[in-house]
Amino acid sequence: MRANRLFWGLAVIIAGVLLLLSNLGLLPVNAWNLIWPLGLVLLGLWFLVAPRLARGDRETRDLALPLEGARSADVRISFGAGRLIVGASGVPGQLLGGRFTGGVRESVQRSGEHATLRLEGVFGGPPMVFADNHGFDWQVQLSPDVDMRLTLETGASENVLDLTRLRLSELNLKTGASSTEASLPANPGQMRVKVESGAASVVLRVPPGVAASISGETFLSGFEIDTTRFPMLDKNRYQSPDYATAANRIEIKTEMGVGSIKVL
């Protein structure tokens, strides 16, 4: 964890120094033109070096948690580095099932028909930690029969999220240096998505027939929006023409650092 903070702390300091020199007129080029490629170089170094900073348990564990009458749930997944796959369970009566390589801690609290579930890597804490040279490998299946709010906290990871069959009212994605592809629910009713990321690539797929409103605050990010479905209203804001009256609609808000976001 100290190495993680030191690495990214130095990256921020370097970016700040470049901006300061640029503002003082001491750089022959625009600092922004240096920070973007520098960020990619630092990210690549982190992927190469960080897996050797920590070693973890590579055992694989199968986990199954029953519904026990739950009709709604708050689910929080705190994931380190590696590969995370999230989808819908095909097992009746199961709140969560999955296979977890690299270690997992689970906690479940129940109150009437509501469940609060948390999964975290064996290291716990902030997710920007590597289990070992291979990282974690989690395959998570969630019940499609439960109204759910889902929060994902991921580090340097590849995240593949097939949420099309899930009943989500809210998705919060907080991610570091990662790649995320998420297929959003096909029948969400009214749903909110919030993406907070650092050096990340995020692709959100909105199913046909679902309206969306997309807005974002970006630092060194690129917006790529399917404007045939979601025309631009103003700077960094896009919206389906029928959003106000659509039965199925998703509000998407993004806060991006170095990286890109696509909404398709």
C-alpha cells in the first residue's frame, strides 16, 4: 500500500511540476501535451512493476450465498488487480454465486427482506493492490430477481460486466488504472450510473430501446458518444430525444482523469 501511494503521489507531483514550469514559461511546449503521454508511460510502468510489490493467496474458492427471502440488496465489490467478471446468476434462490481466485472476504447483513453484501480482496482497504504476478480472478453472479444497488471499487484490473439481466437501480463504478466494459440493464426502469476513474478506459453499452442522459467532468479524458442515439445538448452533455418520457432510462454521470469513456 505504501508503494502504491508513493508511486501515484510521485506521478501527481511530476504532473504538477510540468504545469508549473509551463505557466512560468519555462517549458518550450504546452505541459498538457507532455502530461498525457507521460501518464500512459507511468501507467505502463505501474502494470509492469506493481505485481511484484505484493504476493497473495492464489487458491480458488467457490462461494454461494442464498437469497433467504431477500427482495432488495446493496452490493459492494472491492477488487484488487486482475480480472473481474460480473453477470447474472442462473441458480434459483441464490443471491450471489461465483468462483474467486486470489482470496475473498464476504460479509452479509440482513434486515427483513433487504440484504447488504460486501466482497473484498484478502488485503482489504483501497483496491489498488496486486495479489501477485497474476492478480485476482473473480467470476461473480448476482441474482436477477432482486432489486439491487451495485458499487464496484477496482484497481488495476480488467472488468467485464454483463448487467443486462440484472434489476439495478444504481451502479457506482470507482476505478483506478483499469479497463471496464459494461453492458447495462435491458429493463432498468429509472437507473443512475456514476463513473469515477483515474487512468481508465470505460465502455458503457446502453441496450436498444433504453434512453440515456450522459454528462461528465473530465481532466485528460476523451468522450466518445454515439450521437445518433444520444445527441449533444451542450458541452459534455448528451441525451436521447425521448429521455423525459421513456419508461426505461439511464442517467450517466462521469468524473474522469486520464483515460477515455465511450457510451454506445
